[in-house]
Amino acid sequence: MLLTIDIGNSHTVVGLFAAEGLLYNWRIQTNHRATADEIAACLHGLFSMRDIHFTALTGMVIANVVPPLEESWLNFARQLSLTPLLVTNSLDLGIPICTAEPSEVGADRLVNAVAGFHKFSQALIIVDFGTATTFDCVSDRGEYLGGAIAPGLAISLEALGVRTARLPQVHLKPPQAAIRRDTVTAIQSGVMFGYSGLVEGLIKRLSAEFTGSPPLVLATGGIARLIAPLTPAIKHIEPLLTLEGLKLIHEHCAS
């Protein structure tokens, strides 16, 4: 079995693949100070619920945007006598990286580009709703072109609650209309409709800079299902895109 790990700033998504495809996936909170033993304990609990033992693992591939955690995950892999594949821009990912500084591009963004182009074989804009919201552009030749980065919706909402004395923290939920008559739903209106406008506007600007056929827009990430219905430009929701990309990269590098 192949263990795929997408380490983000807020959450870590873990997938377990067998020959027949993705068996299980889990989303856990990212602990930036986790040790190898803590990682092992967490995954052991998740695996045990599915009656799976670590000895079933034959490979591991990691996309990590939290540098302090790299050594902990490597040590965890060593405990299992595995040598994990770490996704970086120096790997042969099967796509050209056409940016000024390839080393600055997050591993998760490259993985999404690989998975998206493999799945759709056309020009793409991939919107990943995470701690930050990233917009990644892929040409119709499969080139990673770069994109844009905006503050994530969750941290924007959190900042509003922290920096304003009288406004409450609210849950992410799209209201039924934009004009609201109470504070909680007024915040939901401003945040949800306002953020969908940001996403729609950036997609329009990015799309205008493509040459050739217009890009297909995909959404992935933890809150994609909340924002995508409010954003007509988004045509597909691909919640497992990063895990699928990690599997593809592992196969490509092993061949």
C-alpha cells in the first residue's frame, strides 16, 4: 500500500492507496511541533480503526509546506524502514515549471498541477482553498505557469473576529440573501459572497492572460464545497486532487 501525505499549514490530509485505488483518506490538524512518535501514534489510531497495520505499507510520498515537520516525518518513515519520496521542484514531475523561481512554488501547488493536467489534459486554473487560497495556472501543453495567492477564507474570518471588539466569531455558512438583518448573518454574507467575488474576479483576470483555449477551472481544498456553488466560474470540485497527484508522482518517479 502507498501512503500519501499532504502536509498543510492548518491540516494534513493522509491517503492510503492500494492497487485498486484510494482506500481511505483522513484529514487531521497539523501540529507544527509534532514528533515522529506523535505522528506514529496518530496514524496508528487511524489505521487501527480500519484494521490496517503499518507493515502493509510499501511506499510513502509527501508534499510538505511546513519545513519544521520534514524531519519528524522522515524519522517516522525510518521507523517503518521506508524511504519516502519528498515532492520538490527538483524532481522530474512530468511537467515543466515555467516560473521565475521554481524553488518558491509550494509542493502542493505542483502536485495539484500534475493531477489536474493528467485528469483533464487541457488548460487549467486550479483553486485550492486552504490556509491560503492559491490559483495555479496550467497551459494546454501541461506547463505550470504560476498563478496567484490570496489569504484564506478561514483566516480572514478569524482575523475579523480577533481585530473587532464587538463582532462575534461565526461559522462559515452561505446566507440566503446578501442583505441581512442581524450581525451573524451579515458577517456570513460579507465573507461568503465577498470571498466568492474575489475568487470569481481573480479567475476572470487569470483566464484573460491565457493564450489559446480558455482554461477549465477546478476547485479543491477543505472549503471548496462551500465556495464553489457561489462561484459560477468553477466547473469541477476535486476534493482528493492532491492525494491523486501524489500517487501519480510516486508512480512517475518509480518508473
